[in-house]
Amino acid sequence: MNDESQNKMGTPTPEELREQVERTRDELGQTVEALAAKADIKAQAKEKTAAVKEQAAEKAAVVKEQAAEKSAVVREQAAEKAAAASGQIREKTEQAAQLVKDRTPDAVLEKTAQAAAQVRESAAQARRYAAEKTPDPLLEKADRVATAARANRTPLIAGGAVLVAFLLIRRSRGRNR
């Protein structure tokens, strides 16, 4: 029997054996790589860490978005409640003022009006007197200072508040000693 007759009977040829060996080597290489990947705990830990970080970042973004939405809702509700409270306070104040006006005798109201008119007249006289007696350069400087103060109200108010707080703290420390 020759080689051809053996091939027809089911024995593989050398070329078929080489191909089969090559396929087996490839499969074996892939299996070894898969086993090596499963055995590489450090790489698995890195992959797991990366996945957990990504999930945490996604959840943080979602929570941040929800917090921003909730904050906007709370801010809006607070503004609505503040507006309602302001309206109620304004209404109660008007009612209280009307009640005081209604319960105050007419004679007292007239005397109060007269006193207010006298105070206004006295203030006007004092203003005229001060304007007549104050030298022009001093009036100009006072006008410049007043203009600067009007232009810088916020810093002046803040400075005044700090000064008052300082004086109150100093005063309370003096009492404690």
C-alpha cells in the first residue's frame, strides 16, 4: 500500500498533521492567555477599581444634579414663603397703625401733627442758619464728603456695623471682668 491508499483509509497526511498541530498550538496559546488573565489578580483589581470609580462618578453626578434641582425647588419655596410672610407683616402693620389711629383721640392727633410741623420748621431754620454761618470751603468739602458717602454706602454701612460690633464686644468684655 502506498501513501495515497493510507490517506483514503483515514490516516492523516503529514500536512494535515501540521495544520492540526498548529490549530492545537493556537488554541493552547489562547487557553494559556485566558488562564493567565484569570490568575492576574492585580489586573483584575485595577479593572474592578476602574469600574467602581466610574460607577461612583456616575452616581455622584446624578446626586449632584438631584441636589441642584432640590435646592432650586427649596429656594423657590423659601422665596414664596418670604413673600407671603412679608405681605402678612405689611398687612398686620397697616392694621395696627389703623387701630392706633382709630383709638387715638383727635386732640392727640392734632397735637402730634402740630409737633411734627414745629419739628420740620425748626429743622428748616437750623438748616438755613447752618448754611448762612458755615464758610463756603467747608460747605464744598461737606458736599464732596456727602456725595462720596452716597456713592459708597455699602462699605460705609459695613464699616459702621463692624465698628458697632467691636464696641459691643469691648463693652461686654469690660463688664465680665
